[in-house]
Amino acid sequence: MSNSSKDFGTPYRKNTDSGADEQDRVIHDSLSLIPHQYIITSNKRGVGKTSLAANLAVALSKRKVKVGLIDLDLHGTNICNILGVQGIYETDVDKQFVPESYSDYLKVISIRSVMKDVNQSVIWRGDLKTHVIRQILADVNWGDLDYLIIGSISGVGDEPLAVAQAIQDAKVIFVSTPARECLPRVRELIDLYETAQIPILGFIENVSGLWCQKCDKTGESTFMEANIMDVSYLGRIPDDPRMPDCLAAGQSYLEKYPNSEAAHAYGLIVDIIIEDSHSKKSVIKKIAIPIAGDRLFPSFGHATEFAIFHIQNQQIIKKEILHPPPHAPGVFPDWLHDLGISIIIAGNMGSKAMENFKAKGTTVITGSSSASPDELVQQHLSRNR
């Protein structure tokens, strides 16, 4: 391995349509083997989203599962400072970043730490920031993980939504404080993600109540009295003035105060996340390949047979051969979408067809050789193992 030499001070790949399609594929391939992914976002800055993401990842890793934590927020507190890690990354032979190990069960990487100058002011336009964020998603080698916690951008603009749309298999967790003036903004945030059909796990109320140093207890939550939420309420993290002290010292709050009320609250939320992840174990992905006989058919739009592979836990559990309806513009994307196809492996495909598949959330991998469909699927699974 070598020290990182990439310059993230400015976007370094041209953002053409074809480049964006390739980036979508690389992001999907990079993350598709991580079975459980959760995006942490908030209605506005200053609600403790980054520290919550860090503490949640630490609490999850204490269950002896392999966790990755990536901080994609170009503003605010660097998650490396919260956990007391150096934020220095090496690159592997493929020039992908290797996250830093916080413990045997937790790996960490921060977009601010891979910038050319950590202290520089980020004032790019939104589309450039989104491009850099997508780039780092594509350029991290996570290895073997059970969970990925993604600290995303705050707010209700295009940037946080673009991040969520790039991470196709993740669920969103919202974070806010109990301040009543935050409630309309939270409602707007929920509406944004629901309209985009991005799955939502639920909502966490952060720095809830007031902490009493004498009795080590907090007051009752008032947020649920608003009764405006139609997503799951995952719990509340009580206010504890010792948290800023831990941040200043670069020490994990959960490591220093494992028996605190807040640590217990994190444990309850981790229980919900693990229960949710267990419910997703039976998820089956489907891969479609146009074929002629026992080989890939190079002209996608004129294929008369498709091999459909059912994949579970990175294993082929079923294969079937299906005949598509008569070819016409838009027919194949609708047909394959109705079949629940998430990945297409093809030789050639027109740009219009690729746009149609992308709009339906289907990943297209082109440029494949005329090997057997079984070989192509195994190659795809091996690359993403």
C-alpha cells in the first residue's frame, strides 16, 4: 500500500453523462456487498448529526459486527476528531482509499480528511460538491463489512438527496433536536425523501431534555407531543454536557461513559437497527443477461432470450430462461423492472435505453465479453466479494 496521493481539493474526474453512468456502476459495485447500510441526515446543521453517527457506529461495533463509518459532510465537525483517529489513509493497488481502523470491528473515513487541505473552506457549487462526494463513495475499499453508517449532508436541498439516491440499498435515519421551531423543517425533510421513494428507517431525537449532574438523569421529551411524525420514532439521545468535553479531547463518549443514560439510549437504537437488518436477510437480487444459446448476446435490444439469476448472500440460488415481449422503445426496461431486476450485464446498449434503466433504479454493466451467463455472474460476484 502507499500513502494517498489523490487531490480532492477540486473534483478530478470530468462529470460527463457517460462518466456519471460509470460512477453509478462503481458506487453500486463498491457498496453492493455491504448488506446493511444506513444514512444519517438532519433537517439542519448544528443538531449533533455527526457525533450521533460516530457514537451509533461505535455502539454497533460493540456488538462484534464489522462496521464501516463514512463522513460525507464537507462542513462542520470532522468525524475523525470525534473518535480521536488520525484521518490518514493509504491507497491499495487499485488506488482506492483504505479506511482507518478505530477498532477490530470499526473502520472510519472522512471526506474532509482526504481533502488536499483539511482546513480549507469549501465553497464549491452544489453540483461540484455532489460530484466529489460521489467520487469518494466510489473510491473506498471497505473489505468485508456487515454494516455501513453514512454521515450525510444536512438540509433539504438537492445535495443530500443526490447522496441518498447514489446509495441505492440504504435506509435513512433522520436526526433533530426537540426544539419546536425544528418541527416544520423535519416534516419537510421527511416529505422530500418519501417523494423520492427512498426508504426511511425512522427518526432520532438528539440532545433531548436537560441533564442533571447531581442525579445523572434528564428531563422528559416533549418532541412526541407535536404528533406530526408518520415515520418510526427510534428513540432519543439525552443531553449530556460531558459530550463536548469528549469531543474536545478526541475521545469517544461511549468509550468513556459506557454506563451513562445516553450510552443506554444508543444501545436501544442499535437493537432496532439489528432487528431491521435481520428482517432484510432474505432479500434476493436479480441479474438479467441477454443470451443466444449458452453465450451472452451482444446486441441487447435484439435479444430474444434472457438468463435471469436470483442472488442471495452472494450465491446463485435460482436460474431461469425467459423470453421478452416483442421489442419496442421502452418495452425492455418496463418488462425487466416488473421482474424485479436490479442488475443487467450486457455487451452493448444504447444511451437512451441506459437512461431508461437508470430512471428505474436498475444498474447496467456494459462491455462484457461473450462468455456464458453463469461465468459472467460469477465474475461479477467475485469482483464484489
